[in-house]
Amino acid sequence: MRVLTVIGNRPQFVKAAAVSTKLRERADELIVHTGQHYDRELSEVFFEELGIPAADHRLSVGSGSHAEQTAAVVRGLEPLLEELAPDAVLVYGDTNSTLGGALVAAKARVPLAHVEAGMRSHNRSMPEEVNRVVADALSALSLCSTEAAVANLEREGLGETAVLVGDVMADVALLFGPIADQRSAVLDRLELQQRGFIAATAHRAGNVDDPANLRALVEVLARAAERAPVVFAVHPRTRARLEAEGVLGGLADRGIRATEPLGYLDFTRLVRASRAVLTDSGGLQKEAFLASVPCVTMREETEWVETVEAGWNRLVGLDPEAAARALDELPEPGERTSPAAELYGSGRAGERVAEALAQRFG
């Protein structure tokens, strides 16, 4: 069995770390790195730190609009698919790389397998929601992280493709969390104290591309900084928007410390040591939950509804006062006594993904 894996951004690199080793015990896997994330701290460092096999092919699509990125993935991947003739194409999550991989596989009539299938925010204005819905509709094998994801597919008439495998990011969190605590010196390097800061990220187009929303996001960060200093790991695209609006230089005066993107081990250590996480990232909501750290999410909805239902995540949009209340009301870090991965599997999701692929396409 030959599987062509398409990955292109930070969360997908992390997920591939849980799957590729297990998959290569059963199959010939070829990795295509689309280059959707190309900054070293968002790309190469993950291959180095997590032991992901080197990419066999690179498309170097770079930045651009959603249409431009997707089109570049399609153009680069189509001839590769014809040349390599895989038995299946494997995609992860909800990015433009996911959508491009799904479209090329469907047009070439190659079976598609989708990791993190069935996740829904029910907000079609989010590009990520459109990407995941399309990928699920085209998938022959839908690899679901949660029972809620399986139920979503069943409601959409796609239940026959669904297999519950657990969450591959939980595998990585459970394995590498303690390693990050031992190896990373990020707290010393940034002169931070355990539980003495809030870890923040922001990259969603709806939050950072609109100038008014971007300024509102800065107000949320500043309000949070009244509770504890905010360490803001700034995505390159977000940094460019902040610079364009002339607000990047003033962040420090408001208690917001802007840093470059961090490698996986450093950022994992940062999250695990923080008082809380403030983000608009889907994956980071879950990483915070797995680390028993409360999360305040700068969105109106989430695909990871379990984290909210469990009381460890609060949706606040871009409302500074709601963010402040959430920080005051959410549990203290580390209070949860139940196992960290109780909602997302027992750390064997990567193994289950490989097994499902072998059973369906082997």
C-alpha cells in the first residue's frame, strides 16, 4: 500500500508526528510538504524536534489568498499524484493544503482519507469550516477524533465513511509534554515564572486581516495583561498586519510581549507553564486542555466543543470584558484530576489511523 500524505502547516506537522512512524510499519508513505507554512519556526523545526520523516516532495506554495494557495497546491500536486500513483491520499485538518489535496485526489479518482474528519464549528464564514466540509464530502475514509465528529458525519449522510480513532494531537501532547518540560529552556530565556504569564496566539483571517478586528484583538490582549503579562507568539502574517496598522511597537507598553514563533518543544513548555492560554487557534484550545491549562478563545464558536463543555475553555469573541471575566472564572491550571486525554483517546490514535488505512486500502 502506498499512501501520499499532504501536509503544509504547523498543526499538520504535529499530527503527522503521531501517524507517520506507525503508518510506515504498514505502508510505503510519501510526504508532500506544500510549503503553506515556510518560516523555519513554523516548519522545519517541527520536523527536527518531533522526528517527522523528511518530506519527499516540496511544493513551496508560500503565502497568498485562500484561492491562490489552494490553486498552487492543486497545480503542484496533480502531476505528482499521476507520477506516484498512490493507493490513497491522506490529509489532515482544515487548511488550504487539506482542500487542495482533497480536490486533486477526487479529480484523479484516488481514495481520500481525512484525519480530524467531522469537526464542525457550524460557521461557514470561516475558511477552515469550508475546507473541512469539502474534504469530508470527498473522503472515502473519515478518521474522527471524537464521538461528536462521528455524529456530525452521520447527520450529513457520511456515517459509512467514519471511523473513531481518537485525536492524534493527544498522542503527541502525551508523549512530548514531559519531554518539553525537561528539554526546553524557554522560561529561562524569556525570564518567565511558572504560572506567572498568559500564553497567546492569533492568526485567524477574520481576526487579523480586518483592521477594526485586529485592534479589538489587541484590546483583548491588553485587558488580559491586566491579570498577568501576556507572551504573544506572533505568527508572521499577524506580525505583518500589526506592523501595517502601526500597533506592533506599542504592545510592550500594554503588557504584551511579542515574540517570534516558537518551536514545538518551546511552545509546548510555554503553554504547560502558563496561567492560561488566549488564542483563536482550534488546535491550541485542545493542547491547552490536554495540559490542564484553561483557555480563553477569541472566537464565537469552536469545533472542539468538548473543551467548553468540560469547563476548561470559554468563547469570548473579541470582547475584552468577556475575556477578563473568563480569566477570573476559569479553573486554575492543573486542578483537573481526571486523565489529560480522557476526551480525545488514550494516546493510540496514530496507531488506529494506520490500522484503519491498512484495513481499507491495504
